[in-house]
Amino acid sequence: MEKTEIGKYTRSFGLSFSITSVFSAVLVTLKETYQESLLEIMKSLTGHHWVTHGVIDILVFLILGWILSKMNKGLGVNLSANILVGCIVGAIVVNFALTSGFYLLY
């Protein structure tokens, strides 16, 4: 199998996506658990908690991706495309498990 090189921005923003995906699931569980405080604060910021949630997710993704791209020339990690795809798929599975598990048990 041929090893495909990927750029520092692909690595950085791919990892940022993975982290942001898990962060988003944790934020869902936190805001639903703390409805009288966190959920109300998020509603007051933009008018609806899901809008605030989306804005936070986008900011986390962009800021984390930018930071990771500046760190040691894109993390200095020789991350293959296959490993990055595995990280992304794994993060999506974790996001699904956390979110659906929370709502099933809540």
C-alpha cells in the first residue's frame, strides 16, 4: 500500500475536526444536564442554544486547527492519511455514542 503524504493544514484541521466532534458531544450532555444555568446562558447569547452551540463548535474548530497548524510545522507528526481518517471516523463514532447514549439514558 502506498503511503500518501498529507499537508500540515490537512493534519491540523483533521485533528481539530476530531477533537471538536467529541467536544460537541460533551457540550450537548453538559447543556442538557445543566438546563437552568448553562442552557439558559447559551440561549441568552444568540437567542437559541443550538445557534450558540454551532458558533462555539465553529470557533473551537477554527482556533484549534490554526493553533495545531502553527505548532512545530503542523504538529511535527508524520500522520498518514489512513490514520487521520481513522481519527475522524473514531471521533464521529464517539460523538454518536456519547450523544445517543446520553439521550437514551437521560
